[in-house]
Amino acid sequence: MPLIETLARVDADLTAGRVPVARQRLRGLVSSFPHDLTLRRRLAEVYRLYGDAAEAGRWMYLEEDRDADETAAFEARYGSPGWRMKALAWHGPEAVAATSFAEGQLVAVRTACAEELGRSVDWDDPASYRDGLEEKYGDASSEPWTVGGVLAGVGCLVGALAFLAIWVNGVVALFD
């Protein structure tokens, strides 16, 4: 789906209150267009609707007018330069960044990661910065449960049960 069409759907989703759908569409767009700072900014706005300062900070990290508290929350959640490289989901050279500030941020994160790992790292070679993260910082999947994670899981379970109840009622109605 073209960029303009997808953004129109994002706007429609947000207007209709379908924030999770809008978030997923924007995540897909950022993945497809990692250099587009406007998309990253819009994704940060959606995370603010959730009250998730760390994720808002993640997607505003390359912006000069970013919020200091959100940036600190992002840096705390993604505690190492390697995790930040992974989280920023950048591809290609820093020189293609839309602003000199964004370029400087990307260079700083990559340089800090290279220094920490003791080797060169490259945005286009995730293995160059991901290898060693698990040994040094542990696997993120082994982290303790968070309140947000538990609430998200419960929300998924409630949604699935509601869908199942509607489906069962529909099947029962067919046989009445």
C-alpha cells in the first residue's frame, strides 16, 4: 500500500479510536522508510497516547526538539548503545539522515556501541552490534514481567475470550 494511502488509514484509525491499529501501521511504515523522521515523530505521538514515555523517546531520539524525560526513559529502557542501535531500527549510513542533529545522534550511538563492544559496528549488519549483547546484558526475553506486559497479555486474553463468546453465540444461533 502506498505511503499516502497508509497515512490516510492511520488518520482514520486514530479518529475512530483504533490506536493499536494505527500504531502497527506506523511501525510498518517506519520499518519500510527508516529515514523518514516525520513517520518516527508520528509514531512517538501514538506512544504518548499510551503514556509510554520510553517508546515516545525511542521514536523521537533523532529529533532536536525531543522531550528530555522521554529521552531519559528511552535510554534507561534500552540501557546499552547496542540495544539502542537495535531499537532505533536505522538502516544505511548516518549521512542520509534528514538533519545534522539526527546524523550526530546516529553517529554517537554507533560509536558508543563500537567502543563498548571493541569492534566496528554497522547499521546494515545487525549481527555486528547484536552479537555480544546477550552475553553482556542478558537476553531481553528473560527480563522480569512488567506491569505493562502483564496488562497487554490480559488485554489480549480478554479480547480473545470476547471473540470466542461472540463466535459461540453465533454458532448457537444457527442451530436455534
